Amino acid sequence: MAQSTFNKVLFSSAVVAGIAVVAPQDADAALGDRTLRQGMSHPDVTELQNALKEKGFFTYGTATGYFGTHTRDAVIAYQKANNLLVDGVAGPQTLSSLTGAAVSAPNNNGNKTADTQPSSKTSLLRVGSRGGSVTALQEDLRKLGFFNQSAR
């Protein structure tokens, strides 16, 4: 069977089965899809730098796409100001907080202000979690078309 015929059969079978197989593209990936750490060069690092810049933590002139000491220091400052694990790595917790919570940089004297506290939407949810945060997440996912049951 020719390769293109095989691909058509495979795709048709997936559609009939109700599943879609999609290979992620780097250009389509959103900030938060991968852990970012010092030494990396990637378009997601540029997004990280821009997000940190918007919140007042990345003070280097322009976003470079390279995760160097300036980016690490900005991540550490953001993590400290938002009561996150301070490790200088932009992992799931840091990226989730950065993209989902409205926070600002620490004030000039280094003390935290009321705006730097994480919002209730940044709580960690796991399989088996219950409560208002789960219900809110389900409602948000339903509105976006990713959850087809009523929130409970």
C-alpha cells in the first residue's frame, strides 16, 4: 500500500473512531507547554520574557529568546513575589501563575503588596480534587468547549 493511501486510511480510521491524532508544532505551542530553564533558546523563552516584562520583573532591554542569567533572575524574583517554589526554573507552577494570575512586581522596598498574592485560581488541582476550584475550572473549560458535562 502506498504511503499516502496508508495515511488516508489511518486518518479515516481515527475519525471514525472519534479521535484525532495531531502532532504538536513548536510554533503552535503556548507558553506553559514546556519547562523552561537556564541555557535554553526557544520561542517560548521569548514569550516568558515578555510576560515577565509586562509584570515588571524582566528588566533587560528586549526579549531575546535565550534563558540566561537575566531571565533566571526575573523568574526568581517573580517566584519570590508570588510565594512559589524559588528555583529559577519556569515550570508548570510558575508558568500557570504567570499566565493566569494578575500580579505585579514587588514594590521598591522589597515588601510584598496585596497585589502580589496569588489569586485563588492558582490553586493546584489533582485527580480526585473537589470543591469550588474544581467547579470553577469545569465551568471555564465548558465555556471554552473542552468539557461537555455540567460542572459539579
